Amino acid sequence: MAKEKIGVYGSAVSDSETLHTKARELGEILAEEDVILVTGACSGLPYKVVSAAYENGRTEIWGFSPATDYEGQLAFTPKDDITIYARLIYVPTDVEFASQLDVCIKYRNVLSTAACDAGLIISGRWGSMNEFTNLYDMGKAIGVLTGTGGIADELPALNAKIYKPSKAKIIFDSSPRRLVERVIEEVRGRKNQ
């Protein structure tokens, strides 16, 4: 059976040591699972999560880059060790807006959320909200780590206000371990149906 692919989405910018610690904890827990982690190949909290998973379990990580090549990725995340990615998936150079980073970021959001079986949201801003709505509209399992601020803490109220039917399953939890366990259980349950 193929490994589950779990997307990790959240704030690309964070200077909160508390959130960094929470992100590393989430990554260490994910390293215990036999999964592939998927990100938007960005810095910040998603990078903290997957780098912790990589360090603790040599977890396979796929990065969906908004760049068109390796040099572009290096320029996009100059402080990150991009050798942790087993795969870097780039925006094709023949995409009409390949020279516009803001468009390419949304392009990679669609591809990365389509490629995963479930997504985890930690904190987050507008970009994470975009990834959440992609996951929701695609009917994926979505784990939201509450208590991390940003969009993660706004989603429970937003979901109640603007709910629409979907095959998506949203799991809210403030415990990284419980969240991972519940999301993995949901994904594996779906595969066994």
C-alpha cells in the first residue's frame, strides 16, 4: 500500500519561539509515522515541521516550489536547507504566469494540496487559508492545530458561519499528537473503505 501523503501548511513567517517549538513537536510526531510530508517548499512553520521530521526519522519530504528551477528555489528560501526534499516539484516554465511569483505561489498551492491525502494547518495567514479552502473543496482530511494563532484559531468560527457540504473532514485539536493520530486514522480509514 502506498504511503499516505500529509501536507503541512502554515505561516511562512514566524518569529514566535513558542510556535517554533510547537512546529518542531509536530514534526517529531510526524516522524514516527510512515508517511510522506508535502509542503509548499517555503520557510517558516512548515519548514520547521518537516525539518524536524527529517532530522528525527529521515522522513520523505516533497516540496512544491513556486519557482521554475533549483536556482529559483534557492533564491526563494536562501536560509533553508533544501537538501531535505526528496522531490522538488517546480512550476513549469511554459505556464503563462511563470514569471510572476504571486501567481506561482497559488499554482503550487493547488498542486501541493491535490497531491496530498490530508493537510495539517499550523497558525497561518491568507496563504494558509488558500491551502485550507483547496483541501476543503477537494474533500480531503484536514487537521487544524488550534492554539497556534492565525487562521488556525479563526477556522472553527468561520467553518460554523460559512459551512458548505463537502467530503472534507475537519479535525480541530490543540494537541499535536492527538491531531496527527486523528488525521492519520481518518486517512487510513478512507483508504480501507
